[in-house]
Amino acid sequence: MTAALPSVRFSILDRSRVRRGQSHPAALRETVEFARLAEQWGYHRFWVSEHHSVPGVAGSAPTVLAAAAAAATSRIRIGTGGVMLPNHQPLVVAEQFGVLESLYPGRIDMGLGRSVGFTDGVRRALGHGKADAEDFDDQLAAVLDYFAHGRQGVHAWPAEGLRVPAFLLATGSGAERAARFGLPLVVAAVAGTDRMVEAIERYRAEFRETAWGSEPYVVVSGTVLIADSTEEARRMLLPEAWSNAYSRTRGEFPVLLPPEEIESAPMTERERRLVAESMRDQIHGTEDEVAEALERLVTRTGADEILVHTSTYDRTARLESHRRLARLIGLLPAEERRAA
């Protein structure tokens, strides 16, 4: 284990990805089982996500799914990465997290994001449009107010008076917003590692203490996959990369396909470029290669926590990768490390 990693927390984000031939209910049940294993392996948090009308993602109701994951576990923190505030009324969001915290005290995280529905049809079905994201500051302030003291005479029981850690997903001006509200920042290298590092630096420079945070806290989200070889790890990541490319060229995020089928399928030059871009900043390879890459990432970003979100077609291989990562970073008990 390398020098910088013992001081960093490691957590998991699972988006309930659907594989070809698999039902959405089966993918959700896999997520709950994954939460149980994440706790067994010693991860700090387990988060779920929000997507609507997406063929390849089953997680559409994150607070409901978080409740199921919390019920299946006893120690690991459970949360959302995240609830998309423009899709919801702040009062309802506060109430839902208040219920979660009441049922599973001291274990609930409230990750919040600014994204809206993927298509015009989805946004109409949700009753919200792109313009709703422009009021995000007020939406975020409202949720936090409901936990503190209510708002304009309205009280979000049972949330009021409870302490649920809030995290802000960095999209658009998310880094500056997290600094202004004094919230932990969750950030990924969507536009490349350089841009992510710049956002983290702005966040730390502009952070101001509030009732929700006294100092900056950075959660770097990214793919981490361990396999017996670099090439094997790369092939395991190909289905998710292809899905990303497909969504950007056809407007729909599909189910995951086997890597051998993708390798033999014809692609346009743009699709090949998008696949390569999708895999550009993903950490993958053998234990030694992943350890070195994580060391570089932590050193460069000063991350307090790594949120691993790895999707593959082969569910067994993905679970094994997370178990091997837990062993690599010292989360598993010594006797299990020796036996593995």
C-alpha cells in the first residue's frame, strides 16, 4: 500500500446499471446486495444515483433505493450521488432524508446535484425544465433551511433539527457553489483531470465556513478497476465507454453489452474517439498499476475521499475488482487479506 492512500477514505457509487437480458428489478436487487458486500469489505460509504427513463440505468428513485440499502446493512454510510434538486420540491427532499435519518440515525448522506432530465420528454414528464436548474441556489438553500429551522413557516418534519451531511455534486459552477455554501465537494474528471484539479483549487481558495461545513472536503469520483492484466481491465471497461459514446451519438443510454460484441462491431470515427475519451482518465490495471495511479491522483488533487463508480458487463468481475481494491488499500481484515 502506497504512502498517500491510508489517509484517504474509499467509498462506492453504484448507478444500478442494466446488462443486456437483465430486468430493471434485478439490477436494483443487485445494488442492494452490492451495498451489503461494500460494508463487508470495509468501504466508508455506499451511494446510489438518480436517472429517469434510461434503458441502461435502473436507479430512478434514489431515496427509496437508499432505504433498501440501509436496511440491508448496519454500519456503512448510505446516501445519494445524487438527488437532482431541479426535479423535486425542496420540502419533499428534506422530508425524505429526514425519514431516512430517523430510521437509520448517523448513517445517511445527502448528495445533491443540479442536473435535469436527459430529454425534453423526460423533463415534461417530471414537470420541470432546463430553466429550473437556474434557481439551484435557492433550491439548495431551501433544503438546508428545512433541516435547520424551516422556511416561511413551513416545517419539514422529521428533518428539522436532524444533522444529515450534505454534499454537492460539481456540475457547471458547482465548485464555487460548494465553497459558498460551505459544503463538501464531489467532483469527477468529466472534462479531464486538469479541469478537475482547477475546480478543486477554486473550491479550496473560495471556501467559507458555514453551519454545514468548517473546512473544505473533496470527494473525487472516478472509475477504478483491478484485473489480472492491463488489457483485461481495459476490456472490462469497454461496455461502459461504448454506452457513453452511444448516448452522445444517439441520445439514449443503452444497456451494457459484452465487450467481445463491442470489439467486433463497426464504429464511426466519432464513436471511436468518444470511446477513447470516455476511458481516458479511468484508473485500471493490475494491483501495482492501480496503486500507482491512485497515488498520483491523491497527490495531485489532495482528495479526502475517493468515490469509486465502476460499471462493467461482467458483474462477478466487477465485484472481484472492488474486493481486490479493498484488500489493496487495507480495508479488509488482515486474516482476509492473507486468505485472498
